[in-house]
Amino acid sequence: LSQLEAAGGNPSMETLWALAVALGVPFSALVEPPTPMVQVIRAGEGPTVRSDRSSYVATLLSASPPGARRDIYAVDLEPGTARASDPHIPGTVEHIVVSAGRVTAGPEGEEAELGAGDYMAYRGDVPHRYEALEPGTKFVLIMQHV
């Protein structure tokens, strides 16, 4: 809209409404100014959850907003006890990017050993686990729900 106005055009409400329908977006998306999409969570900050059965600590970095279906966690895991996870809702896929250390992760019977910089995707709707192989293991976990 701002580009049209800058070019000297002043579109009618009907024109904007027709454009919104054609683009498949809400009318308000064409007339409201955009909101900032930058969010910073500093290392060591953010809401965390801890396992009672292992050294697993997850920090929620981004909860799934309405209409989106993914959650992003920063995970710290220490050797000792594996983190066994029950199946999530049907269709869930987990994505892991290891930033430090080494971890064995994946569905039971299909685990893979991952090191810093490695990526893995696997079904999260079956029993799966994570086990740190080195102290200071860290990874980003993205849970994708369909």
C-alpha cells in the first residue's frame, strides 16, 4: 500500500479488498503497517524445562504461533542418563542441529550418532531418545507438527 501511495496512487477500498481476495490474505494485511519480526533470546535466558529422569534441559526459543505448527528448543544434555521420549502427536517430525559435543538420537532402533554441525530429521510420533556422549552437548530441536 505504501508503495502505491508513494507513486501518487490512492487505491479504493474495493480495489484493495479485491486485491486481498486475489492474494488470499486478510484485508488488514494490506492496510496495517507491518509489525517487527525480530526476537532475540540471549544464551542462558528463556523459559526452561528440566527432566526429572536425566540431565536434559530444554529452553523454549519459539512456540508455534497460531496457524504455524513448530516449536524450537535449545537443548543442553550431559552424559549419564538417556532422555527417553514418548511419541508425540501423529505426523510429528523432529529436526536436530548439533552445536557442541556428540549425541545419539532418533527413534528406538534407528538412533544415529551426531557431532557438532550435524543435522538429523526423524519421526517424533514413535518412541525416541537422546543421549549425550560428551559433556557440554548442545543442540537445537525443532518439533514440526502436521
